[in-house]
Amino acid sequence: MKIRTRVFVVAAGAVAAVLAVAAAVTLGKAADKPAAAKPPPLVSTAPAVVRDLPIQFDAQGHLVPLQQVDVRPQATGTIRAIHFKEGEEVKAGQLMFTLDASDVAAQLSKARAAAAQVQAQLDEAQRDLARSRQLARDNFYSASVVDAAEGKVESLRAQLDAMHADIDGSRVLVDRTRVVAPMAGLTGALSVHPGSLAQQGATTPLVNVVQMDPIGVEFTLPEAELPTLLSARATGAVTVALTAPDGSTVEGRLVFINNSVDTATGTIGLKAAFPNTRRLLWPGSFAKLRVTAGVDHGALTLAPQSVLEGPDGRFVYVLDGAGARVAVKPVKLLRIQDQLAVVAGLAGGERVVTEGQQGLKDGMAVRLAK
């Protein structure tokens, strides 16, 4: 029994040794065999195209009235009547409010009565002066009497001029009890009602009036676009288009460029005017704009995803003449427009890598996707 056990152990050890030798031989052969080469990366390309491209900038802004006036009373008084409804359009010069004019009307009557009294005194003094001159020629009056009569006439004339000035001032106060629209536009909410006291110099206006047609849009653009914008404006080539709430496009014009750049945001403030005959555009609303500043002749365009960002700036991968390797070409991104990247730094016509840039290096061999 012991002899059989020993034979079995020896046999098992021999088999293990044979298997180990076979494995070593197999590994040695595998090590001697060269590894399969990794294929070049697969990329897609598109040509760099030179074309005439309109210079366009997309912006966002808010609608604002080009003219807006706060209607305030120029005299203190009780509101007697309101001659319009809030929220309706008024014309320039249209009567809007009537104030109680009892006190100023009384002042005007008093000034007129005082002027009439002085006028009567002046008439009497002029008759006295005429008689004095006649009697002085007949040697009945001395020259001093004539001088005194002339002085009285001049004094009454000055008083009459003062009375006429009082009448004019009272008439102005009476006119101010009639508040008229300073311009044509749409009225806002009323802050007073009949019977309310309208005070001169109050902080809250009676109502405000805004111009609706044309209407303006305030927006900003990056300061880098300012030279292009100014150059196009000098030739009258700047147009602005707005998307109305109903989806239609409204064409407008640029009417204002601010005189300084906002240093906090690096933007320049602008304003455009648009026709608003249908009243679709409302002050305070959000607006999407597209500014066209002439045409960029010979613009070099690429697919936006082909422009990459590196430590030294933006660059693209360009195929060499044989189309088997890529080379790094630095470019300057001018703008993104209509799903195209407008760049500088290429001649045009180069095959630029648009997909598969991950892992690429300068001079690396590539395969082109069909």
C-alpha cells in the first residue's frame, strides 16, 4: 500500500514538470512574435472656404420708447376734470386735465381792474399835461408846472406797464390750469382722479406719455466689434433686424452709439429704432436682434468644431499635401456666424480636421473617414 502511493506522487510531479516546460516554451514563442501595429486615428475633414459673408452680430436688448414725458402740473389746484382714459393714445396739444382756476381767475380780474384804474389816471394826467403846456405858452404857467405834469404822466405809464405784466402773469397761471399733452403717444396709469389735489413740484406725475411709433431697442455689443460697426456706419451700411412676437422680422436702423465703453463689462451701448404701426412691440419687452454691418469680402470660414483652444491660443489641424499626416496651424477666431467660424491665419482651400482631433499631435499620421 505504501509503495503504490509513492508511485502516484512521482507520476503527478512528472506531469506538472512537463506542463511547466510546455508553458515556458509557449511564452517564449509569444515573446519572440512582434505585437500588431496600432492603426492611425480616423478623422473627418472639411475645406477652409473663402466667401463673401455679411458681417452680422446677434444681440439681445429691451424695447424702450424713443420719447417719454412725465406730465406734471405747473400750478397747484384741484383736478376738476380728466379728458382722456388711461391707456389710450393722445395727440400733441390735446387737453388732458383741467384744474380749478377760481383763485387765478380772481387774480387775473384783479390785475385787469388795477390796470384799468391806472389807465384812467394816465388819461387824466395826459389831459392835464396838454392844458399845462397850452397855459405855459400863454405865459400863465411856469415851466416847472409843465415838468411836474410830464413827470406824473411818465410815472403812470410805468405803473400801467407793471399792471400789464401782472395781467400777463395771471393769464399764464390761468393757462396752466389746462394741462395739454406735450406730444403724441400712449398714456400710462393715472395717479390722480377728479377732486385730487395736483401740486406743482410733486414727485409723482399725473400720468406719463410714451411714444409708440417708432419705438427703440437698447442693447450692447462687445467693444471688439466697435471698429467694424463705426466703419460700416460711416458708409451707411448698418441695418438692424428684430424678431417680433408673432415671428415676423422688423427692419430698423441704428440711431445711437454711446460715447464710451463700459469698462466693467467691456461692451458698448447702442440704440436702434423700429417702425411699430401694428403696436406689436411694447416698451420693456425682451428683444432678439441681428446687426448687419456691411459685407466681409473674402472671409475665411471653417466648421466651428474644428477650432481648438491650446496653451498658445486657438489652432486647427490641417492635412499635409499627401493627406496622410496632420499639422498644427494657429488661427485667430474673428467671430461665430451662421454656424460658421470666421478665422484668420489660413490661405483657404486647406483640408481642416473637423472630427477625431482627440489625441492628435503635430505630424501624426491619420486615416480619412469616408
